[in-house]
Amino acid sequence: MVDQSKKKDDKVVDVALPVDEHIEDVVEDGQQVRRKGVYLLPNLLTTAALFSGFSAVISSMTGAFSAAAIAIFVAMILDGIDGRVARFVNAQSKFGAEYDSLSDMVSFGVAPALLSFSWALQEFNKFGWMVAFIYVACAALRLARFNTQVETTDHRFFTGLPSPSAAALVAGMVWAFSDYGVDGSQVVIAMLAVLVTGLSGILMISNFHYSSFKQLNLNGRVPFFFILVVVLCFAVIFTDPPRVLMMIFLVYACSGPIMAIMNICGIGSKKNDENQQNEL
């Protein structure tokens, strides 16, 4: 009788809600069970990242290019936190993963492309529009490929430039130049924007391998000197955030092709073989 009354109460609540309740199969204590609702904390962080991406879109449309670039970097930070928080509090779900991908599409797909277009690419009319669309399409393809291969790929590496890094490269370029008052309508600057935006999109769907840095053990002990290095890194970044961040992500974007060239030339192949043997 208690179970039937509970089911009736659930039906009344479902009817009263203006939207359907989310029901998802989850694994708890080794058993698959059905649960209603979504986890609050990680999805709040994802929503905040989505808001930052949307804020970047609005700022780009109004000509506030520096604010738009900063909003994209804020979305990057929130995107990096939500997954870790979900794993830490054991609040992972398929809903959260899909919601995170849609948020990434706005923050790291649409927002950087519109920022680059509003700042410089529109000077080339339809060609600039095409370059911006190529970036958006590549970001969508990158996210779709990542979602389908997430359980089968080597977690030490990303296949293709991660969409947050590509967005950071585009946003860093706009932020670095607009912070100095450089107008994107200049032909040379606009051509640079075409090059950076287009290549960032192509690198996202490439087969170049990029380090995920997931092999770093953040819970272990490190030498005291390491903390000093971290402090110095933060100090360097805050001395000139636009240009330092742009250079960091430019180096990371170039690391994939450089490692591929090194592997073709045989440089570093022995080291990789030794690492694989040690893992075995």
C-alpha cells in the first residue's frame, strides 16, 4: 500500500510539472537502477560555463571584444572544474556529459567563431563568414568524435586539438590585439585572424595527438620547489594575461604537429617504446 501511494504521489508531481522529469539509468553499488532528477552541483557549474559562453556571444555582437575573450577563458575554467567535481562527489551521469558537450559547443564553438568574425573576419565578407562557419563545424565534429571515442581512446592523449584550447587560441589572439587597441579591420590583422581561426578549426578534427596531462598525479607529494615554480607561473601570467595565455595555447596547438613530425623522423620513438614496456 505504501509503494502504491508513493507511485500515485509521483504521478501527481509529474502531472503538475510543466516539463517531463528526467529519468536515467545509473549504477549504484554495482547494480543498475533508475533515478529521477539530475545532480545539482556539476550541472550548476556547466550552466555557469554556458552562461559565460553566451555572455561572450553577446559581448562580441556589441563590440566588447576583450570582455568576450575573458568570458571564453572563464568558461574554460568552469568547464575544467565541472567534470572533476562530478567525479569527486560521485555525481557523474549521461545527462551531465551531454549537457557539458552542448555547453562546450556554445562556449568553444559558436562564441570564438562569432568573436573572430565580429572583430576581423567580417572584413572579408562571405569568405570571412565561411571561415567562421568552418571553425564552428570543426568544433561540432570534434565534440561528436570525442563523445563516441571517449571509452576506447588512450586517456593520456587527445586526438585533435581540444575545443577549449582552440577557443583559447582564437580568444587569446583577439584579446591580445584589442587590448592594445589594434583594429581587426586592418588587412594584415584580418588575414592573421583568418589563418588562426581556420587552422584552429582544422587542428580540432586532425589526427594529431595532444597530451591530456591526465597522467599527472595531483594528489601525490611534490618537491617544495615545485610550488615555487607554480607561483612564478601564475606571476608571469598575471603580468600580461592576454599575450602570455595566447603564447601558451599557441605552443600547445603546435605541439601536436611537432610530435607527429618527431615520430615520423624517429625522434622519441624509442622513448615511447620504453614507456609502453614499463607500463606492461
